[in-house]
Amino acid sequence: MSRPEPHARKATREFVLAGISVVVVVTAGIAWLGQPLRLVQLLTIIGLSMAAGVSWGRAVWIAQQARSGSADKPAA
């Protein structure tokens, strides 16, 4: 079995980071239901959502780069 390419590992790491960020945002949002919304809570939700979006975007970009890079390599 061959080892995964470095780009595939980086993309997987970014997808996992995005997933963790989404889970934390959803969990925090559920925990804060019924409470008055405070600025700290709002900034936490916005910050974690932005982190998830950036991680997702980076993961997709890395995956596309890996796919296009592997398509240019000659078959061995």
C-alpha cells in the first residue's frame, strides 16, 4: 500500500479542522439557546465560523492543486 501524497494529508487535515470548527460552533450555539446574546458569544460564533470557512476553502484549494498536479504526472 502506498503512502498518501503530502497534499492529500494537508487537505485531509484542513477538512478535519473545518469539521471540528463547525461542531464547536453548533455545540456552542445550542448551549447558548435561551440565553441573552452577548457580544462575546456573537464574536465567538463569527470567529469560529470564519475559521471553518477558511479551513474548508484551503482544503478544497489544496485538493484541487493535488488533483491537477497528479494529472500532469506521467503514468508509471
